[in-house]
Amino acid sequence: MRILPFSWVFFILFCWILLSLEIDGVSGQCLRDQTLLLKLKDSLLPIAPKSKKLVQWSSNSSFEGVTCEEGRVTGLDLSNESISGGIEGSTLFDLKYLRRLDLSYNNFSSTIPARIGDLASLNYLNLSNAGFVGQVPISISNLTRLITLDLSFPFYFQTSLKLENPNLRMVIENLRELEELYLDGLNISASEKEWGQALSSSLPKLRELSLSNCYLSGPIDDSLAKLPHLSVIRLDGNNLSASVPEFFANYSNLTSLRLSSCGLNGTFPEKIFQVPTLQILAAANNQLLHGSLPASMDNPRNLSRLDLSGCQFNGTLPKSMEKLTQLVYLDLSLNFFTGSVPSFRMSKNLSQIILSHNTFTGEIPSSHWEGLMKLVNVDLRNNNFNGSVPSSLFALPSLKQIQLSNNQFSGQLDELPNPSSSMLHTIDLSSNRLEGPIPPSIFRNLSILSLSSNKLNGTVQLDMIQGFHNLAFLDLSYNDLFVNGTGNDSTWSTLFSIRTLKLASCKLRIFPHLKNQSKLVYLDLSDNQIDGKVPNWIWHVGNGSLYHANFSRNYLKGMQEPYSLPNTLTILDLHLNQFQGKIPLPPPFATYVDFSSNNFTSSIPYSIGINLSLTIFFSLSNNGLTGRIPESICSASYLKVLDLSNNSLSGEIPECLTVMSQSLGVLNLRKNSFTGLIPDAFPVNCTLETLDVNGNLLGGLIPKSLANCTSLEVLNLGNNRLADNYPCSLRVISTLRVLVLRSNKFHGSVVCRQASGTWPALQILDLAHNNFSGTLPSKLIPRWRAMLEDKDENQPELNHLRVEFLQLSQSRYYQDTVTVTAKGLEMNLVKILTLFTSLDFSSNHFSGPILEEFGQLKALHLLNLSNNALTGVIPSSIGNLHQLESLDFSRNNLGGSIPPSLTNLTFLSYLNLSFNQLVGSIPTGNQFQTFSADSYVGNEGLYGSPLPNRCSNTNKSRSDETSFQQGIDFDWQSFYSGVGFGVAAGAIGTFLMIYFEVTRFL
């Protein structure tokens, strides 16, 4: 019994110890620094009203985010506490035993306190995304025990941290233990030697380096090779402007290399692809970086992310990629890869595969996609894939997006397997060769469905899909479908929650009954068979929020009254209909308005400028409008394209229109009845790219101020009454491509006294039907570089002149047109290919010889020097013009024989040498076997095929010119398909792709 008191003492002592431990666990293991923590709470809570950690701190509860050892605070995590304001005077810097400090994701909006250097025990410091601004303090260099330093900052913020004075070297030179450095978004502004050598000389243990968007310049200094432990390198978003150093492949522990958007160039080292430890490789958006993938791509067995998008990589994808079993993300888009695509079915973790905008070919077997249970996005757009659409894609349980547009897939679409459980929300199969009916199950659960520009057929009942409530985007345009849009309020009341509906060229005969579609904002019913009037209820769909309405290319005759265009409408396209009477006033906030090619006969409303305050494109061309141009139109300060061509407008051109060219890109007033002068008021900051006043009654001189329009590409002054000299002052416009002065009263020599200034881009020069005189311009010819270069006409894409006026939409541009003379007839080039070149000096008073220099114009397609007073012989150098398709030297005083070298012009489809003084035998061979006698009449000394024998031809003289003119038989079909006769020449010779009477605006 005497032992009992001792037992009780022992028991009480044991309980006290347990209790003290429990108390220490509740009110902390941080007992010795508890006062400092509570003071820190009191100073921070007023500036952290949304705090979740600080607000719970008290002496009777735990301190969330705090780590303690032996009663001292060793770790403090106040991330995401919404702290705003300064912390300079807080007790934070009295926590002398602090080893880990995390203040990330706050909003301090102040500089980093200099007292941060007092926390000498820190080995981990994270101030990322904390809202600190200004100069990083030098006191950080006192933290010599740091292993991790993170000061990264969102680069898109205008105010950010910077390392200028002190610079990077000064801050890190004492941090010899540092292994992880994250300074993303800081303004370091250092050259390659400054930042590269600072890192290599100061941080021998560095493993992870992240300096994205730090305003660094390149090239990457070789001294970085001295950091053997580097495993993570992130330099995205800097202006390195250099090649990728091969020594990156020597890092034996390299796991992540990110070099996107760095302005890299040269060839990407193949050895980097074979680093065995590599897991992430990203070099996207380096437009001058090229290279190819090595045949052996299976060495980095753990490669999970490969992003080379937006570069110039080429070649094929190696079959060894099939062994990349850890691949999660693959983006090779916007390159020049070719060939077939290997199977990735071994990559069971693959979630994203993006191969769009390359030139991949071949079929994609359905077996390639089997087993990819985690695949979320497949993007194969803009390639040359063919065969059927892989059916296994639609069965993948996690797949959300399938984008296969702009390929050559063919065949029919199958019904979707298990559509009710599918996670698919986007299917884009547009611009392929799919045919057959649309399976109804394809609409189920989808948000976006685009099937446009295929060969799909059958009937689609719009009310059939009314139960698919998720569908927000539907494009069935340009197929062989018949879309039935009939219905009434009851059948359409629960129709899908459509926001964008595109039904162009769907054989619609009436407006679909869309009256109750409260979310519809984008409606395209163009290129259908809808007639009558536009119903007034259409302007109320989307609860009056419609912003895009395209009803062009129908048979509409007017608007149902009364109507009120919604203020939200920004694009209104009514072109190529049969609207009559007055033009409707555009909606007040419209940016694109096209009323062209209708039957409007009114004048332009006097106050129309009020409704064009935000308009970028405005066209009233090809109508019957009368009266004058109201000056209010000049208040449309955002206008880029103004097209009033092909009307019956009259009066003088308002001077304010030329003043508008400080923002205007296109001014087209052709084929009206404007009189007076072209106003000489083009500002010094003129931005005009196209000025067309052809076919009016304008007189006087070319305005001197037009030389201010240094971006001008098309200048068409033809068919007026201008009386001036050759416009030498405009030679300062180096961008000029098309100059038409035909059918005016221009006179004098075409030789400019000053040698400075050329038209290197000039491709069409038309001086026909004027009073120019003197000799042909020998010194100008070598300066017309666009006509000198023998361009490859087999290039895959034929570009044409156009003015892009909506930066965010490649489908919105203005199409330049011009009229040229070929085969003795005028024709309208609705699209001016950049390949097309033409010189027309006909019907003037030029004299002297045809210059040998003309033989340098190897890219020339049309050459017309007819109806002048040229003498001498035809230069043999003309035989060098291998692209020439039309040659007219008729009605001059040329002598000598026809050079045999002309038979080398294998693309030549029209030749007129008539009514000269040529003699001798007509050369034979190639094209010359195809020309008729009309090409040579009026040359008494010529003989040989196709002319009749000489004795029967001697009586033919210039008096026969009239009958020759009447005998011209212009074969349009032969111009298209037989430009440059022969099988090969006929195929290539359609170089021009001269599109007659097609749309001017795409």
C-alpha cells in the first residue's frame, strides 16, 4: 500500500506529459514563437479579408499553414490568402528559424521587403504570383542556404518584377546551394553572355532553370554547358534569335526542355530527340526553326509531351514513334510533315494528338485508334488524308473533339455507337469528300457540328433535331442537301439552343421558322433559293441580339415592313439579290455591310455617315444608284473598304474622300459618271492599297499628293479624260503592282529623268490608247523585278491580289479586279493572280526599235505593242519569254524576218504580227504550226505556211485590216484550257486561272 502513492505520482506525471503533448499539438508545437505568429495575424488580417488560414489562428487552436520544430516556426505557408498591401513592418522577419516561406498567389502590390534577407535560414522561398512589383532587392543574395527560389510572375501583367540594378548576377552570385530557380516573367533584359555566364559561374548545383518571358536575348551562351546537373530548362518567350545549341543533348539528366516562342532558327539537333531521360520537349512557335525527326525515336521511352507546332519541320514521322508508350500530348501542327501517320495505340495515356496544317497523306486505319481510352482531342485538319473516317474514333469513351476538316476523307458516315453515353461535343468534318445521308445519331449530345463543303445528300428536317438541346453550332453548308425548314411555333418552340446556324447552299426556298430561337446570334442562309421579302421577325431572333446575318445570293426583293435592324448587328450581307428601291440604312454598329449587286435605284442617303460610325467594309457596287456621294460618308472614320463602283453616280468626288485615305485601304469608284478633278488631298500618312476610278469622266492631272500613298498596290485611272505626263513622281511607291492609264490623253515620253525609285513589284502596266511618244523605256525594264523572275507556275497555291480588312477573319477580304486586252479582246480579271504579268503599250505613238531588253521579262504573259510606229526587227531575245501566252506586234513598221527563236514560246496561244513589213519564211515548229494566216496578213514579203502561196498573197495589203479585224474569232474555251498548246502546255498554261464573273468578295 505504500507503493500506491508512488504509483499515483507516476500516473499523474504520465498524464501530465500526455496532456502537455496534446496541448502542444493543439496550440502548437510553436509555443516559443506563438506571440510572433499572433502579432503577424493581427497585422495581416486587415489586408486579408478573404483569408482562410490566418483567420483561424489562435492560442487555443492549430496554426494552419505553420510548421514548427522544437517550439520554433520553421515553415510558413500563406499562399492563396488574398493578402493585399505591404508587409514591411510585420513580425514575419523576426521568425529567425524559418526555413520554408511560401507567400505565392497573393496581391501584395508592393516591392519585396528588403528585410527578406534577414531570414538567413531559408532554404525555400516562394514569392511567385504574389503581386510584388519593382526591383528585386539585393538582400536576397544573403540567403546563402537557399535551395529553391521562385519569384515567377505572369508575364502578361504590365507591372512586374525586374532585375536591373541589382542585376541577375548580383542577386544570385552568393546562392551556391541553389538547385531550383524560377524567375518566369521577370524583366531581366540581359544579353546572352550576361545571363548565361551569371548562371554558370554562380549556381554549380542548379537542376531546374525556368526563365520564360524574361526579355532575354540570345544566342544561348556555351557556358551553360558547365551546369551538368540541369534536368529542367524553360526559356519560352524570349527573343533568343539563334539556333538550338547541340550541347543540350549532353545533359544526362535532362527531363524537360521548353523553348517555345523564342525566335529560334536553323536546324534542330536530332540528338536532343534521343536523350534517354527526356520527358517533355516543347519548341513550338519558332517559325524559322526547321529539322526532322530521327529514324529512332524510341530512346526517350518516358517522353510524355512533344510540341513542335508552328515551325518548319519536315520529313515523315518515324515508325519508331509507335513505341512512345508514355506519350500524353503530341502537337506537330503547322509544319511541313509528309507521309503517313504511325499508329499510337501503344500510347495508352495519350490524351491530345494535334497534327493539323501539314501535308500528311494516306488512310488512317480504324485500328490505329483502338484502346486509346484516355484520348480527348484529335485534330488532323488541313492535311491530305483520304479513305474513310475511322469508325473506332467515335467509340472512344473519353473523346470530346474530332477535327478532320480540309482533308480528302470519303465514303459515308456511320451511325454513332452508344451516342447517349458519348462524351463527344465537337465534330468537324467540313471540306472533305463525304457522301450519303447524315446519320441522325450524329446530332446527339453534340455542341458543335460542322459538315460543310462535302457531298452529303438527302433531306434534313430541322425540326427533327429539336430534341438535341446541347447543339449550339451547326454548319451544313455547301453539300447536296435539301434542308427543310418549314414548321410553326409549336414544332419549333423547343428547338436546340442554337447560337450559330450556317445553311448556305442548302436549297432552302423559305426562311426557316426560327422565330423562337432566343440564343441565335449568327445566321447564314446565303446561296439558296429564297425569294420574296426578308420577314421582319428575323431581326428579333436571339432576343434581338443577332450580330451576323448573311442572306446573300438569293432572290430576295425587299424587306417586310415595318422592320427595325437590331443594334447588335455587326455583319449584314445582302449582296447578289434583287432588292429594289431605296437602300436600307445600315444598323448603327455594323462593321461589315454589303448591298452590292442588287437593283437599288435610289440616291445614297444624305446622312448615311451616321450609320457607318464603326463600319470597316461598305459596298454598294453594281446597283443603279444615282446622285452625288454625300459628304457625311467621310465621317466613317473606321472605313477600310468603300466600293461604289458600277452605278450611275455623278458630280465631283468629295475632297474628304481622299483625306479619308489616312485610314482607307480601298476606294473603288469605277464605272460611274464622276466629273471634275481627282482631289489633290491625299495625306502624308495615306494607307490606300487600291484606288480605282476607271470609266468616269475625270479630267486634269494626276494629283501630286498621290505619291504619299506609299502602300498603293493597284492604281487604275483608265478610261477617263486625264491629260498629263507619265507619272514619274509615283515611282517612289515601291509596292505598286498594277498601273492602268489606258484610254486617256496622257502624252510625252515614258522615260523619267531621275533614276531613283522603281516599281519592283509591278506586274501589270497598261498605257494603251494614249498619246505617249518617243522610244520604249530601256532603263525601266530591268527594274521591273516581278516581270523578270521566271516564277514556278506549278506551285501548289495560286495567290491573288487582295486587301485584307478584318484582321481576325481570313475569309473577309476585298478582291481586286482589272481589265486587260488579250487576243485582241478586253476581258475582266476578277481575280488578279500574283503570277499574272502584262505589258500593254498599244495604240500610242511610240517609235524606234523594240528593245532587246524586253527579252529579260521572263515572267511576262501578255505583251502588246500594236498600233504604234515601231521600226527595226523583232529581237531574237523575245524567244526567251517562255511564259508568254499572247504576243501582239501588229500595225507597226517592223521589218526583217521573224526570228526562229519565237518557236521556243511553247505557251504562246495568240500571235499577231499582221500589217508590218516582215519578210522571209515563217518559222515552223511547236506553236507556230497552230496559228492561222490572220497572224501574218499585211506583210507582203512573208511566205510559207499558213499563208497561201506567195503569188496569191501579193495583193493583200493594209487595206485588208478592217476585214481582218472582223475575222477575229476569240475562242474563250481555248484560252482557259489551251493557253500554251500541247498536253503539258495546256495543263500548265492555265497559269492565270482567270476567273470570269465570279464573286469579288469572299
